[in-house]
Amino acid sequence: MEIIVNERYAEAGSGDPVTLQIDLFNPGTLKILEVRMDVATPLGWECEMVPQALAALLPGARESVRITADSSR
């Protein structure tokens, strides 16, 4: 599986949420089952991923995941 990150840098002011999009790509010939993601954030930050998990990623498929990190929650 490849993780494609188009935005490698995001700037936010104090209390502003930061949203990034990543793409998960399966270049292989077999489907990948139960794809789960985890993000490590700085102390005091919370993170939301949509979707949080994928049941399967088929060969040649590409799925987008939106990640929003927020320090004001």
C-alpha cells in the first residue's frame, strides 16, 4: 500500500484546525482487508479521520482520507 501526501506543510494560527487529505493506493494484485489508520498528535490536540477505516482496498484502487487536527477542543 502507498500513502500519498500531497500537502506536506500546513500552517494554522492558535486554535485553528488543520485539515489535510491523504490518498491510500493499492498498487498490488491482492485486496487489502481492514485498513485502519492512526495519527499521533501533539499533546492537547485531537484528530478526526474520515473515513476512520476501510473494509477493503482493491488492487489498483485509491481512497481519500481527510484528516483534521485541532488544538482548541
